[in-house]
Amino acid sequence: MLMAAREERWDDLTALDAERAGCLSRVVEATLVSTKPSDIEVRTELIQSILECDEQAKSLIRARQEELTEVLGSMDNERKLADAYRSV
């Protein structure tokens, strides 16, 4: 997801998020099953890495949302101006 967000492949994010959620769920389940300290440590590091990537991707997604909000606001203003000129 992080790579897709960095590359601005916004259309891919929904499918990648579903895939990420499944992977994360499997890692968490495996961590709960195994009590071997080395397994738990590796999986804990993996989960931490996933969460860090999630935060970075969320930051990029928020920035994109702000851009789109500005674009939509601008389009709305243009529509209002066009409507005002048509009514004159």
C-alpha cells in the first residue's frame, strides 16, 4: 500500500488494503498460536513494520484527500459563478 500511495496509484489502494488486512490477520493469528519466543519476536517486528507503513501511507492518503477537496471546492465555485452569470 505504501508503494502504491507513493506512486499515486490511488485506484489500487482498496484492493491492496484488503490484501494487507488479510495478511495482518494471519500474522496476528500465527502469533497467538505460537508461544515460541523467537516466533513471537519476529512476528511482533513484522506487525510493527506493517503499522509503520500504514501510518506513512495514511499520511500520503490524507494529503491526496486535501488536494481533492481543494479541487472539488474550486469546481463548486466555478459552477456557482457560471450559474450566477447565466441568471443575469
